[in-house]
Amino acid sequence: MENTASYPSDQGTPLSRLMKSLGPGIMMAAAAVGGSHLVASTKAGAIYGWQLALLILLVNLFKYPFFRAGIQYTMGTQKSLVQGYAGLGRFYLWIFMILTAISSVINTAALTLFSASLLGYFVPFELSGTILSAVVVATCLMILLAGHYKALDSMSKIIMTVLTITTLLAVIIAFGHPAETLPDAPSPSPWTLAAIGFLVVTMGWMPAPIEISTITSVWLKKQCQQQEVSAKSALFDFNVGYIGTAILAIIFLALGALLLHGTGTELSKSGIGFTHQLVGMYASTIGEWSRYLIAVVAFFCIFGSTITVIDGYSRVIDESYQLLRQQNQQQPDEKSNLVFWMLCVSVCALSILFFAKSALIPMLNFAMIMAFITTPFFALLNYILVTKTPLPEPLAVGPKLKYLSITGLIYLFGFLGIFIWWKLFL
């Protein structure tokens, strides 16, 4: 049954009650912003100017029903999407767990390396990237083991607030003082066969890989165990986080278009190098005094993504494993199981950075392409779950959402078909 209870009116101020009701949606936003926004959106603006703005908005719009499905299903059934997949059959759950395990390790390794690179800004002496990566992972684990969900919840709200304010400030200043463009600077078109690879990466991780919907679902189930959550507040939290990520994607695209597009600046091919370019771009816009302030914000943004993926992926892998063992998931999660999977994800990610660092970029590209390929299928699974499951009226799929879902499925499968054709025949 749906938990429709609301917060008592005497528990703090309206603002404090609002902030308390926010949770999984904001954490989803924190997980999303790290790779797809700071890097992909800004690069899209730097390379193609404003040409991809509509595509980014469409990707966010057409994926919306399938991310929202995690909130609808969990609030309507008090079960996570992972449990829903298990109800469809063990085959679906096995495929989901395998893909999620691969994504968790690669994504954690990449975000850890980004965080370690930015952490180097503040270390007064030389330390290798592997040592800094170990420091980042150890700090993430200490925070999660000390506070688990509550610590992550609080950090996500602070990170997203500071990031939004500083990025908006940078864009406002950039509109008033855009970078000088070169008269003969190239302005490539994204609507060519050569650009399909970039479009695939951008769409696969915009606003986030589709499996993040299952992480949001598991976080919401955890939140419901700790406090009263209504369907209205859960959907509001999700909409704030999701719409916020879409707006931030356009804001980061604007930064790239205003400060880098047409300037002749050679963009770094690595995510780490580009992150450093991004810090310099903020500093050149707001003022050199802000360089370390922006570096702090960028670090906590990537660090926030790192800590959320470690926690979120570990939760869904743990739940998938327990369901495959056919254990009773109606009981609260055992802390020892979750800690075990957090350690597994972290150790595997660090192993890549220690022993196969040169292979990280190819693996990251593989993860992005896999996210793009699997997105339509996970979207279809989420749509089946919320349309076939009897849900209370506020959570049911209405006609408008149904049409948007069908249009989104056509869009996602259509782009997948174009990508397969491009790979096989060109």
C-alpha cells in the first residue's frame, strides 16, 4: 500500500520541512552531474555551440517517464524496481545485475580518478594519482560507513545548492563578457556521421545511465523506512532533482558555447584534463580570485557523484544478489551485506586505477556505449512495470505520461537502430 502520510505541521519551519522531504531526487541529481554535465554538456557547447541544446532537452524529456517510474513503482508498492525486475523473471534480474556490476566498477573508477585529479589542487606536495585515488575512496567509505543514507542525503543537498549558485553566476557573467571568437574558427555540425560517436556518449549518460532509476528507487525505499513520505512529496523531490539536472545541462552547455566555442582552444581529450580546463574557464569568467573556490566546488561535485555511485550501486547489487538467492527482501537490509558490496565496488575500482589505469578511458567509453544500448530496454522494463502494476491514482500512468513514454521508446529505439546501422555498415 502507498504510504500517503505527510509531515506533521509542527515539525520545524516550512523551509526545514521542505528540505527534509527532499532526498533521493537530489541524490540522483548529484550522481548525474559528475560526468554527463561537467564534461559532456560543456564539451557539447565548446565543440558545437548551441546546436545540441534541443537534443539535450529532448533526451531529458524522453527519459523522464522511465526515471519517474522508480518513484511511482516504489511509492505504489513499497518495493524497489529491482524487486519489480525479479517479479518479471530471474533472467531479467541476472542481466540487470551483470550490467550494473560492470557499470559500478568502471563509473566509480572514472569518477574517483576525476576527484583525485581535482584534489591535487589542494595538496601542497606531489602525490601520485593512485595515492590520491585511494584517499578519495577511503574518505567516501568512511563517510558512508559512519552515516550511510543520512550523510549522503545531507551532502547531496549542499553540493547541488553550491554548484547551482556558482554555475549560474558564471553563466550570467559569461553572457555579459563572452569569449572573443576567431573569424576563421571552425563550427562543425553535430548532424553528420562523424559526430554519431559523440552523440551516443552524450545521450547514454544524459542525464544519467538508466540504471540510476533503480538506485533512486532503492534510496526512496530506504527513506520510507526512516521517515514518513507521501506520494506528493516523493514526486516533488524527484521533479526538483530531475528538472534541475536538465537545467544544469543547458547551463553547462552555455558555458562551453560562450567561453570556448570558436576560440580555437584545443580541448583536452581526457575527462581529467577537461575538468581542469573547466576550472580555468570558471576562473577566467568570474575572476582569478575564484580559481580555488571553483576547484573546491568542482571537486565536491565529482566527489559527490563518486560517493553516491558507491552507495547506490552497492545497494542495488546487494538487493539483486539477495533476490537471486531468493531471500526475503521485506526485511531491512543487513548493514554487513551492504558494507561488503561497497568494499567490493571500491576495491575493484581502485584495482583498475592501480594496475590498468591506461585502460580506463576505453573502459569508460565502453560503459557509456553500454548505457546507450541498454537504455531503451531498461526504459521498456520500467514502462511495463508501472503500466501493468495497479497503482494509486496519484501514481498511475495517465494518458499524457503514456503518450510521452511511447514517444520516448520510439525515440530511444530509433537512435539505437541508427547507431547499430552506423557501426555495422559504415
